[in-house]
Amino acid sequence: MAIGFYFGSAFRNIWNNKKQSFVFLIGITISLTIIFSLSSWSTTASTLAIRDFAKDQDYELRVRSYIPQNLPIIQNWLDDQPIVESTARLYHNLAFFNAENKNPFYRFWPLDDQENNANPVTLTTLFLFPNQSIERISKQFEVEGEFDLGLNDVLISRYHAEQMKYYLNVTVVPGMTVNLTVCRQSVDFGAFLFQYEPINFYNITIRGIYDSLSSITMLQRTFSQDQIQDSIIFLKENMLEGDIDRMEANGLTPILVAKCKADALASEGINGINAKLEQLSDFLLIEHPTSLPFILNTPYDNLLQVYSRASSLLVVLVPVILLGIIQAIFTTNIILENRKIEIEIYQEKGGQKWQIIGSIMLEFTILSVIAIAFSNILSLIVASLIPAIASQELTLSSFADFFMNIEFSYVIASISSVVALIVVSLFVILKVNQILRSDISERDVVFRGKLQKLITLITLSVLTGASIVLFIVFSFLYSRNFSGIYTFTVEHTQRSALLFITLSIAILLITVLLSIGLFALLGRLKALYNKVLRKNSFFLVNYFRNSKYKLNTVMIVLLIMTSSMFFALTLISTMQKSDAEVNYYNNGADLRIITKNVHHSFEDNLTQIEGINETMSVMKTSGKYGSDTFFTIYGIDPIKYSKIGRWIESSFYTVDAPENYNASKYEDWLEILDANGNGTIVSDVLIEFSPSLTYGRIIQVNSIPIEATLGNDFFNITGIIHSAPGLGLSSGINLDLDQPNDYYMIINEEKIYNEYGIVSTNLFFANLDQGANIEQVIADLLELDEVIEVNPDLLSEGFTERYVNKYVPSLRVFLMTQIVFTGIIGLLVIVSNIDYVMNQRKQETAILTALGNTNANYIRMTVSELSIIVVVTIIAGLIIALPLTLLTTAVIVPFLTDILIIPYSFSVNYLVIGVIIVALFILAFLGAIPTLIRTSRQKTAEAIRDETSGAY
């Protein structure tokens, strides 16, 4: 026959079965659209997140040299590298204000006991940067005024502006002019001006007053937080070449930094960034062995971790994809069952088996190709909408930006399309071949049917057992890696995602097996039906046990729907509850007050606000343990902290603790710290890393800024901590809590301002009087000029999270997507299957009607049958979902969060689950109503003679 005949026949059959064909198309299209869009979105989002992030980072490479004179040569070499966008040499030293009229032998040290305290000088850190670097570092600062600089302009930190106001009685504002003295020599603890070889600049305009924002940048990894806090920024172009040469002759060598091209870094995805940077560093060492390169890969490691966890959330949609495949198979089965008589007639008329199978396959191939084409088009739109959902800013420009940059994953699309075609084709071949076996006796058909069921059960049981064993093995292997870890790495995230996929597959297989078992059980409850339904119990048992056309497919799909929906809803509820607990703990106290940089005594002003009971300033500096373990050092009043802080028992590490340490009495720990001026509470992870450090031992911390110099100090470990209210975990960067270093330690605040000279802060904790109105207290606080925020949701801009969250939705969004699409696909399958089964029962219904059964009784029987199925599946779904959620929050924590501050506490939103249960009942019955109405209107005689119903 001509090819046109086959295609014409295929399209006619598709149109004649348009309802089922449409359902088939929906299932395949949804599944493939999800796969296509997620793969394209993931690749594109990765590239764009790297691009945005890299553009905002200041520098990736810092270079010093054993021979400083080689730095210009090294800079020229770096400028020639394809990956390098630009390089710069940064100078830093000291500068004075109010020093221009002083004699060279003016004694300014100590700063609080100068030669003339009535007319003193102020000393600050000088950052002498080239103009090209100013824009690169601008995003690290919050500025009053403008951050750009020209010749004869200067930027001043807010801290030093306050110093000038305190010592010089000068109120610094943007636009005013000052005289500036720049040092060309740096002498530790020099006492006289001439020792610093000063050079004066007159009528310099203050362009802006800045506060630094905690982050992980080359600037903040090169200079201490205290240097940046008390500093000025001045253009190198203001200096004469001879002045620069003089500085270098005095040993003030520059720091060479390099900025890499964002597109070059992103060319191989997130995983290739650090490899590119390390390659650049290795080549530099080969070409210039005297160089000392330092790669700032921490930001990209952090980006990789955040993006890896965010993108791993895709596995949440695995049930949706699997349900779409199940829908396609079930719908194909319904279509072929409806056309069984037609297929047998083709065979009786002399059609060859290969011709019949080929023509049927052609129909489904056409439908699959249409679904693939629709999926490709829809995936581009869906992929471009995902970032809008993530950022919650649906604008045409954001959609167009992503759409124009989208990287379509042709490999994933091709593989998925071929797999879909193969799965559908294999099922069609097997099903049609089964229908065409007319030479097999009825006895053999029954035997083979039982054999197929047995093989199916055995296969499902083996696969279920294997998946459960695999999950247990993975859990055992990975749990050791997760134990005692609170800041999770990419490896933790990837392993937890694999665990989640394994668990999801196991649950899906268990669901199918359970539904088969439950349906068999329903057929054995005759005694119960007799008591409840009486005369209709016979027919109900017959439908569950003996009827050829059962609603078991409805039970399978409904059980998958309920278990996945209840799991998603319970996990969302658990996360919401835990997030609320974490936010409560992270806030630190009743009030977390963010201010401008003010003197720590400002806490007395805050205490005067009506409703505030007690206030505590949180002082901050930085230091290092060893060569590369960075600390944030917090100075607090231990007694106040014990009263104000929202402490929990798990905050303290009690392994091998002395008997007098009681974790439930944190006041004792903080009283010990209060009594020990050199005491400190340190990280439990640091103790595990260095077992020699434990309770009562001495820890040396170096690189602590003491006034204008760097120093070392020794601390007695009086406590070991896992976390602290308002400060975060004791290990791992946590910029949400303004904690940019690997670890932190807590010391007595008196030491931090008496010995280190740090007297200002921008963070205060406070508690309220009993019965105080917190909203009124916050309103009163915000009226103070110094107060910026009270109890902010986020304490920083989230560093890498803000780049990833722009393109990647949260886990809750993925879970809600799972609920929606699972509901849509499941409803389509349920409605189709109910319609199919009810249609196949037409003869049975007509015969019962002829024997005196009424339409009302027929409807009651159907409603009873559906009610039993829905009730049983809802109960079973809850039984599956709740333990699954518990297992997920206990074993697969890295899948849920990057940082675990407080263990997840299980929570169930009974109201929402109740609404879902009612909705499932309504949807199930709404799906049956059209068929029930159509069946009730059928003519009994015609239905009895109808050979296309359940007669075969």
C-alpha cells in the first residue's frame, strides 16, 4: 500500500480517538517539557550566575614576589594571558589628618597622649589605588555620597570620619574639603612625623563616606577588617612617580592583582572555574619562579556549593516525570483496549501482523513526535520563566535576557526523545502482539495472564528490594560523612541528591506493590461490606475481585499522587517550622539592632528606650590560627549575653568537658568567660581538627589588629561551642549572619576595646521588659539617626545566594511544582481510567438494569467503590509520606540546606492536608460524573448487544 494510505489512516484513527490521544499527548508533553526545560535552564542558569558573579568580584589572583622589582614584568606577562581582563598594583600605608602644619618632630604617638592633645592629628590606613580599581571594589561598600574618585578627591571610612569628629571637632560630610598627609615610609610604633616621610595634599574633596560590607573578596582577604574599617582611599594618580619610587625604596611594595574575564571563567561551567585559576597560577610559577601567587577560590567554591545544592533540587520532580511515563503507558493501553475489536477485524481481513503493528506504531509515533515538538517549544518558554519564578520578578526584560542566552541541551533532548519513542513503541508492540494471539485458547490466555501477573509481581518485588537495599547502603556510607558536619560541601549535596533519588524510586516501587496488595485486600472484605453496604456488597466484591475491568489503575495513580503530595506538603511544613526556629535563634535576642558605626557606649542610649530591659554591644575584629585558619573575633559582655541571648542546649560542645561544665546551664560557661580576662570560647570543629586544643588549653591567635599594627595574643579555652545566638555556626562562612571567616571565637569585650583599641561597632543585642510592645519599641529605635535596621530578615545580601537565587527557585517552589503537576497528570489518568472502566462495564450495568437495578443504585455502587479506593489510598499515602519526610529530614539534610544550625523538627500541616484530601474526593467524583450520566442515559438493549463493551 502507498505510504499516504498509512499516514491518512493514522491521522483518521488519531482523530477518532481524539480524547485519549489528547491525554496521551499531555502526559508525554509534560514529562518531556520538564526534562527539556530543566536541562536547558540548568545549563543557562549556571553560565549566567557565573557571569554575574564574576563581574562583581574584584580580583581572583594576587601576586607578591621574592624580588619586588620583578612585579612590573609579572604584570606584563599577566596582561598577555587570554583569560586575564586587567591587572593593577595596589599600595597601602598610613595617612594623617591635621598634620600639615605640624613640625617634623611633632610627637603623635601614643594617639591618646600626643604632644598637643588640644590640636591633635588622626592616623588612618591609606589605600593608594589606581583609578581603574575603584569601580572594581565599589560593590564592597555602602556609601554616603559618591564612590567614584578623580584627582584631588578622597573617600573616608565612616569610622575615621567619627574619629575626626571626636578628636578634631570636624563634622565630615561629602563635598567638604580637607588637607591630607600621605606617608611614604612606615615605621612600627614610630613616634614622630618625620619618621613617616609625610607629603601634604591641600584642598582635597571628600567624595563619599563608606562602610564596608562583609564579603569574601581579594580586598578583604588581603587587608584586615580593621584596616578597611579605619581607612581612606586615595588615587595613586595623585602621587608623583618619584613619590611612588620613594615608597618602594622604603620597602612599601605594591600588591599585584589580576581580574579574569567572566566569559572565560564561565566557558566550562562552574566546575571548571578553579581549574582555570589554578592553571593560570601554575603557568605563572613556571614563567616567574620568584612570584608568590594566591588564588581567591573561596568565592567560587561557595558559588559552586550554593548552585550545586540549588540545582540538585531538580530531583524533586522525578515523581512528576515518572508519573508522566506511567500516564503515557496507561493511556496507550486504554487506546489499544478500546480498539481491540478493530485490530482483530484487521487480522481477520487478512492483514499481516507486521502491517497491523506498523500502522498502530505509526499512530503513536506521530503522537510522540507532535509531543516532542511541543515539548521543545514549551521548554524554551518554561526554562525562561523559571528565573522569574526564582527572583519573583516577572518582567519582559528578565524573560528576554534569559531567553536570548538560553543554551538548549540537544544531547539531553535527543536522548529523552529517543527513550520516549522506544518505551512507547515497545509497549505498543507487546500489547498489539498480545491482542493478535487469536490462536491461543481461553485457558492459555488465563494461564498466561496469571503468569504475567506473577512475573510482574516478582520483578517489582526484586526491584523494590534492590532499591531499598541500595538506599540503606548509601545511607550507611554517607551518614558517616554527614555526621558532625554542619556546613555542607558540594560532595555532601551530590550524595544527598543521589540518596533522595534512590529513596524516591524505592517509594514509587513500594507504592505500586502496595496498591496491588491493597486492591487484592479490598476483594476479601466481604464481611465488612455486608455490614456497611448490605445488598450492594456482592457487586462491590465482584468489582474488586472478579471483574475484568477494575479500577486498580486509579488506585495506583491515586496512591502515587497522595504519597507525593503529602510528602511535599509535610516537607514544606517541616522546613517552614525549622526556618522559623532558625530565624528566631539567628536573631540572637528579642532585638537585633543594626546601626551606623558608633562607640560601644551607644548601648546606654538604646537602654533608655522605653520597653528595653538590657542592651549589649557586639564588638568585632579578626585574626588567624596558624597560617590559614581565619577567625572572626567577637567581643561580648558574657553576663549580659547569658541573659539576652536565645541560647539552646545544643549550642555547647560537651564531649570530654570537665564535670563543672553543664550544657544546660550556659550561664556557668559565660560566667567563667567573664571571670577570665584572657578566656575564649572556640569552635568545636577546630577542636576536632586540632585535638591538642581542648578545655583549659592555650590557643595562640595571630594577625590581630592592635591599634595600627598587627599582633599576636594568647587565650585560655574556657568553652567550646557549636553555635551562638546571632553569630551563627562556629565553622564555615555564614554571610547571612555577617560572618565572612571560616571560624569565630568569643572573648570578653573589655579586652577587645581596652587592649586592641577597637571601640566602635554597628551591632547590638537587646531584650525587652515583660509585656513591652515590640512594634512600638522598634518604631522608637528607628527614630534614632544612628539606627539603620531592627530585626532584619537577612543580615547581609547573601553573597553568592543572591546570584544563584536570581535564577534558581527554592526547594519550596520545586515541591509546589511537584504537587501541581502530579495533580494534573494524576487527574488526567484517573478521569481517563474511570471513563474507560465504566464504559467497559456497560453490558454489566445494562443487564443489572434489565433485572431491576435503578440508576440511583448504580450511582451508589460506583460512589461506594470510588470512596473505598480514595479512603484507602489516602490512608496509605499518609503512611508512606510521613515516614519518608522523617527519613529525609534525618538522613538527607544537605539536600535541604547549606548550613544546619538547628536540627529539623518534624511538622505536619493538618489543615492543608485536609484540604488536599477533600479536593481528591471531589476530583475523583467529578471525573466519574460524566461517565455516570452517560451510562444512566444509555439504552439497555443496545448496551447489551454492544460488542465493543465488556463482552470480550
